[in-house]
Amino acid sequence: MSHPTTPERVFDDNYECLGCGAHLSEPCHPTCPFETGQFGPAVILRIAASRLHDHPAGVGHDIGGALFATSLQLLGPDSAARATDEAQRVLTDFLINRWRPGAEPIRSQVVYRHGLFTGLNEIRQSLYDAAAHHDGYDTEPDGPGGNRS
């Protein structure tokens, strides 16, 4: 089954495209994922941050479900699993780097536990920080969340 290569743009609270940062009133940059249809882990993480739902078990938040739903909407069923795995790997690596050294033994559970035991705002911030880190921005110079300039 084929999926459109350019789904409708998604915006953050500042009305900026989560693919390229263009304001709602401006067109996207030609290299924007919403123009090219090429959605990497950072875009999936940023969009998933706004789609976090309560965990089906009734405790915490379902980060994996938000990543999969986002990948499915952007890329369709043929590529959703691969894109979800990539985004989850980026988030896992980011969280392990942040939590040090005790997180490495639970690598396969880091994202799941983060969703269960962390508040919603902190989870959202970690998704944005992992995306920024993946895009090459330093998110730690001033502490958690850091400076993105």
C-alpha cells in the first residue's frame, strides 16, 4: 500500500513547522521533510512529543505508541516499524547518555521505564532534546534542556 510522500505539515506551539522551523505563514524550505517525504528520527521524535497518551496499563505514558503512531501517519505502514525503531534507538542512546552508567544494563527498557516513571512535561522535553542532539545541537551546556543556540 502506498502512502502520500508529503503529509500535511505539523506545527509546534509557536506555529513553526516541526520539519524545518518555518513559520505557519511561510512556506517550508525545499529540504523540509514535509516537502521531500524523507522523515528522520528527529522529526518523528518532535512530532511524537505532542502525541503522548496515557499508557494502556494505566500508569505513565506510552512513548513507543506515540513514536509508532507518528511514523505510521508520516510514512505509512510499509516504513513505520523501521522509522519507529530508528527514533526509539536515538531516544534510548540519548537517555543512556544522560542517565549514565546505570542505564546501560537496562538498555532495552530505558524508553519504556522513562514513560512509566517520568512526568509528561519531562518526557516531552527529553524527546525534543534527543531530536536536537541527533540534529547536532548541544542540549546540555546549562543543565537538562540546555541551550539550543
